[in-house]
Amino acid sequence: MLEARGLVKSYRAPDGGPIRVLDGVDVAVGAGRLAVVVGASGSGKSTLLNVLGLLEDADAGEVRLGGERVSALGRSAKGRARGRFIGFVFQTFLLLPSLTALDNVLLAARYAGRPAADARRRARELLAEFGVVERQAHYPPQLSGGEQQRVAFCRAVLNDPPVLLADEPTGNLDDANGRVILAALRARATAGAAVVVVTHRADAAAGADAVYRMRAGRLQAAPPQGGAP
Amino acid sequence: MTKVLREYGFTIAGIAIGVAGIVALGAMGERIVRFIEGGDRFVLGQISVAGSGMGMGTGFTAGGLLPVSAIRAIAEVPGVAGVQAQVMLPLNPSTSQFMTLTQELILGVDLSVPTPNRQFPRLPVRAGRDLGAGDHGVAVVGASFAASHGLRVGDRLPLEGEPFEIVGILERTLTAPDRFVMMSIEDARRQWVAKDRLLRTVIASGAAAVNAADLNTGTAVGWRDGEDPDAVAHRIAERVKGVNVQIPSELSGLLRSSTAFFSALLVGLGVLAFVIGGLSLANTIAAAVFERIRDFGVKRALGATDWQLGREVLAEALAVTLSGGIAGVGIALLLGAGVDRWAARTGQQLFLFSGRLLGGALVFSVLLGAAAAAYATLRIVRLSPAEAIRRGA
């Protein structure tokens, strides 16, 4: 489902020199698979996720979604591809503070062109499933961190994207809320999505179908850990 | 709209202040323009003739005595359609005889003949009635004069010891008649004699054969349909001796050149208002868009295309600038009303909020806001969603 080959990405350091954060990364995550990428801070995990999710371009290499080379698409086509095929869960939730919880979830449907009534019904179902439906009219600052991440997760899966990318999804959560989100990510993989999770939490790798370690811009396979958290 | 107000309260307030500045300065400009245009229309509506030499008259009737014989001679000139003897005097002779925005004038007209001015055959009366043939001891006053003197219809206005009943108050014209005290020419002649010690002395000495009918500071002259007013004016100057004839087009040019300073000042004020207000508005809108760079990054991450994002930003910018523009117009109107209420105590009106000014300010603010929003959006969509989120963090 999600495949990347030869990804290279460099940033410019303050002294003007290049910092290579991705150095020929190859990765493939099939439908119904959960892949976890672990690594030290600054190892390039988030950059990899951004490139896989078409949030930024690699300097070299390609990203394919369902066989299509989406990294070669134009700016607007990439936007449409993100809306239809990719869901994002961010460490800092990235909810829009001016919108209610329900409206934040519905944003995903707006850009995917999904009928409003259908999207609203599904959004409420998801908010109920994650125990925040009674908070649907609240604004993000009125929600706890755990509630915000649950709302953000509902937004990410509203359109049932075949690819779900999560960048440190439990980084700002307590253990209990972290476990809820990790379980939800695994459930999405079980439901058929290709899920990639970038994290520093050791327990996130438990039950993953594939575990990778990011080191010096390169991705190395690590033995998967069994058992559920 | 509620959402826009909640999200952009400060932005709208910033725009409102900028627009209020533009509108207030523009309204002051409009006020001066109306005064100049009013004077221009008046002088182009008649040929003004005064006696040669110097005298008590003021403004376009400044000059020496215009005897009744000269007025009869003018009426005989081919092309002339009507002649109305007039006396125009400063109400307070100690003030400058240069016609200014604030000068109060007595205008006495021969009520037995129609006013020949083609632009102002009658001045609009707001309350009471206009002067009519046979009126004596009564006056019609301009709106500013009435306000500054606290006069209403039926009140008495003492002038040089003679009480005048106010029978009418003119509509506000924002030009010279706002400060007129209009009366019959016979009453005005008595005012003239009372004010002018030299004239009294000359008449009392019997040194000059002056009849009451000769006491005219000037006359308004009309022309027949199809006649060129300048040509008629030149004809009067050629055929009638001892008169100063104001050529309408020359007088208009003179008026315009004498108000050139005000015109330049207006242009400067307008440019300044538009530059300062416009920059303030554009900067406010662009800053508001840039402030939300993270939100736009998130929206693009969720699938928003450039077109969708641009449309959203533009719609919000239009709502914000329109709200700010309307609020700004409201602030300017309130400010203008407050200042004018204060200024009305001295008969002044400083602001004129014309439809073209208010409409223009709104259109200007909306277009500029849209342009600023489009510029900021174009800058943002060039960033990758990840970069936009990073910069907005």
C-alpha cells in the first residue's frame, strides 16, 4: 500500500552546510500492517513521516501509494491525495483553536468532498466511540490533552484513509490516554489500514508487524516485539 | 459572521480605525469641495456687475456704487434677460471683506424681479417661507447663521437697531448662503447707510446726487437662452460705462485659482489618508493571515488544495474587511456627528459624508483587504504543509 524508495532529504544548517536527515531510506508497509519507527530525537523519524505523508518533498527518491507514484504529483494533486488516502495524528494534536471538537473532526471531510450529513453522522459516532461526544461543542483549549488527541484521532480516521501516519501520538499524553491511542492505531491496522507510527515509547512497538530503527538518516529493521500493551 | 467577529475581533478593530481615518479625512475634504463647487456654480449662473471703484460691497459684488441708471442701461444690452439690483455687505464691517468660509453677509435683493441666476433661481427653504415682493422688516437666514445665532422662524434679529423678523431659514447648502441674512434691497440699503459713516456723511452733505435707488453694490444679470454668457458680459462692459463686469468663466477661473491651495491640500489629505489607512489595512489583513499559518498548514495536511485554501482565506478576508469597513464608517459617522454637533454652536459643519465617499471607502477597503489576503495566501501555499506547521508552532 505505502512504499518509499531511496528517500534522501537534507536541511540547511545555521552555518549553511547541509544536514542529511534521510539518507537513502526504503520502506514498505502493506494494508493491514502496523509499522513502528523508533529512534533518538533528531534521527529523522518525523521527517520520514512528513515525506511519506506528502507533507514535504524529499530531495530524491519516491513515494508510492497503492502503486501510484504520488511524490511526483503537483501541489494540489498531493493535497487531494492527502485528503483521500492519508490520515495524520500529530504529537501536538494540531486542532484548530477556533473550531469546536466536532468541527475539527469535520475538517477532514470538507477537503475530501464528503457529503456533510454523512460526515457529521460518522464524526459523532467516532467521538462517541472515543468517549468525547459530550465534548463535541467544546473548543480545544477547553479539552484535556487526552481528549484533544482523541478528537485529533477521530479527525484522522473520519474518511477511513487506507494510510494512517502517527508522529509521536502519545508524546503529550499520560499512560492511560497513550494506551487508548495505541490500541486505536492497532485497531485501524486490523481493519485494513497501513499504519506507520513514529515514537520513542518502547511499548508502542509491542504488537507491531514491523519495527524499524532510525539512525543517522537510515532505517534499519529491528525484530518485532510480541504481545499487546 | 459571529465566527468572523470572534476570531478576528482585533483585526476588525484595526481595520475599522484605518477606514475611519480615511472616511473622516475624506469627509472634511468633501465639505471643502462642496463649498468650492457651490461658489463655482453660483458665479457661472449669472453675470455679476458692480460699480467701478471701491465701496462697501463684498465678494463678487465688490466695487463702487452701481447707480440705477447703469442698471437700466445694462437691461438694454442685447442678450440680457434679467437684471436684479443687489446690496451685499459684511454683517460685521470690521471683519475682512474677503469672502471667507465664515463670513456673515447681508444680501439685499430687488424682490420685484425674479433672481436671474440660472443655477440658483431660488434657494431652498428649510423652515418658514422665502422672501416675496413687498416684504420689509423681515429676513430669511442661512442654516449656519440660524444655528450660530440660535434663530428660529418668528424670532427677531436686531440689526443696526432695526428688528428683523425671521420668516424663513434656508436648507444647509454647505456654501456661502449658509451664512447669509437675506432681506429686501430697501432694508439692505438702510443697513448699508447705517454701517457706512462715509456714505452717511456724503449723503448728508448733499455733495453728491445720490438717490436711495442708486445704493446698489452690484447686480445679478441673466442672459437669454442660446446666448454665450461671456459674450453678453463683454457686451455689457463695452456698452455701459462705469461698471466692473465679472466675466463668468473668468470669475470661475479666479475662484478656482484662489482655492487652488485648498484643492492641493485636499489632494494631499486624500493621498495621505489612503496611503496610511491603506497600508494599515493591508498590513493588518496580511498579519492576520500570517498569524494563522499553522492552521493553514494543518488544513493542507488534511487535504486542502491551494484553490480551497485561497477561497477560504479570501472569503474570510472579505468578511473581515467588510466588517471593519462598516465599523470604520460607523466610527467616522459618529465622530463626525459629535464634532459637528460641537461645531454647530458656531454655525460650522466640518464633515460631509457623501454617498460616493462612504461607498468608495468600503470598496477600497474590501479590494485592498482581498489583495493583501491573496498576497499572504500565495506566500503561505508556497510552503510545504510541514514547513507551515513548523513556522506556526
